[in-house]
Amino acid sequence: MGNSVSFNNANSGSDTLFFTRRAAAWVEHKDVGRLTVGRFESAGVVATIDLGGILQVASSSVSLINGNFFVRGPQGQFYSVTWGTGGLGDPAANQGRVELVRYTSPTWQGFVFDSSLGERGDYWGSMLRYANEFNGVRVAAGFGYERIRDANTGVTLDPASPLFVGPQPDIDAWGGALSVMHVPTGLFVQGHYMGAEYSINAANAATYWGAQNAHRDFTFWLLQAGIAKNWFGIGNTALYAEVAKVDNAAANDFPGRNFAGSSTFAAPFTGTATQNFTTVNGVTDTELSVWGLGMAQNVDAAASTLYLGYRNYSADITCTGASTAAGQCAGASGGTAKKLNTDDLHVVLGGMIVRF
């Protein structure tokens, strides 16, 4: 029925030597539901549910594709901040995969309930999803909540080392989605709104995103609309337009921070002047605006989808730090907030997916 966004980046270090995407087993009964044990997607925040058939080219995450590109300035310089995860965009595209116990209920009147408990009991989530059709109108919706207190795996895989266990977050995240399609005409509207509240954790105030007194809570909304019909007899053709905004994703990482890589948990990249990477000083607020359009063409006989889309990314970064290069924030550290001069990112994405 859709996908979700995880606000937990725990255990990233534990997969350094051997990465396991999923390793789980389950038992299921049609009247009781399914119980899953192992490494699997958690229940949690619900993102856009795709009824238009455009997920391949217009993901509900605006940082899943091209998110590791660096933001550039008006003179061609690279800033030490990326557009995606670890930078200005949303945390991820799917539910976090952790070691968990997850329960999924049977479908009742179109409703499905999920709940999961992960790690050492300090990462849990629940979500309620719904899908049905009334007089040619297809509806899908969902709402989820996550509570994250799971400590981040540290910089070493040695459990005897004091660096093995990283700082502990204190995050409440929630999000809901609604999608509607008029089946006879193929017109559809879909989207989501989500947020995360970062509570103060004094013990880790200098080492974990969202832990400082000056932290910024995260919000992210996405709206997509278009039409999907089988005009040519080979499968649905979907045409769409979209708009999205992500507020304070980067400011959460280390409010008032410098994008220079001075701390393991403070910046997405360590840049140097000799590599043409410019430090961004005293970040207090960030905003990522995205708009796009495109198409997806199903070829039913070949179980394939052709797609082509465009997305425009625009960054709005507020800083108070000292100016060290052209286009940066002006004024002394802690001074008047100014906007960083940035260039937009233009992304054209095309391809084909074949389902085996």
C-alpha cells in the first residue's frame, strides 16, 4: 500500500563488513495475522501511497535519487553539504530495517494495522493503513508513529571499545498520507505530510542531531497530481506534476553548526579548500523546495515500465557564521542571519524497469 520514512539511523556501523538487507521469518494465519521476527522493515511513519503508477520516477523521497550531489555556489564552488540524506533532504525512502518483532493484522473493512518493536525495545512504531474503492473512486490512506531512543552504533565494531555505542537520540516522528484516484478518468491526487520532534538530550548535546537547545523540528510534505490511462492499448500512460518542501532537515543534524566535517555526527562530508569544498558557517535554518513533472508508460505485455521525469531542487540556507569565501554567510559568528547563495540542481531521470 505504500512506503514509509524512518527517522532512525541506528546500526549503520554494524553493517560495514557484512550488509544484510532482510533476514526474517514469519508465521501467518488469515484470521489472526502475521508475526515477523528478524531483520525487516519496521512499522512507522507513512509516506505517499502511489496510485498513479509513478513511483519509479517520482519517489516519495526527494533525496533517494541524486541526494549525494553537493550544493554549489554562484562561482562554481562546492559547499560541504549535500542535497539528500545527511544534507537538506528527507531522511530515507522506506521504513528502517532493524532487528525486530512485527505484527501485521488481517485486513478488516479495508484497514490493516502494523506494530513493531526493534533493537533493545527502544525503537518502536505503529501504523494504520486503509484501501478501498467507492463508485469508481479509489482511496488509499495511512498514518504512522515512531518512537526512537535506539543508540547509534559507534565508529568501531569492537564491542569492548568505549566507542562501540554512540549517542542516544530522543525522537518522536509521525506522518500521514492520502491518495485518491477517479478510475474512469484516471485523474489522481496523492501526497503526504510528516514531522519529527527532537527532544533535548543534555548528555549528548554536542554529538547527536536534534539534541541541542537550539534544535529545529523537521517537517516534509509532498503533493503529486496527474492522469493515468491506457490511451494506446499497451498499458497505462501516467502524466504528473509534483511539488514538495523539506524544512530544517540539515539544521536538525547540528543546529548552528559548520558544514566542515569537524565532528563525526556533525556534517555529511569533510571538505577542504584544496578540493574546492567550502565550509558553511553557523547554519540555523534550512529549506529544500522541489518541483517536477514527468511520465511513466507501462508495457503490460513485457511486464515493463518506461519513465522520464524532471525535478528542480532549490536550497534556502540561513547562516550566521563568518564569511570565508564568496557567496557565504556574512558577519561575525553569531551575527545577523543571512542567506547562503546557492545554485539550483536540475535532475533529469529516465529509464526502464522490467519485472521478472
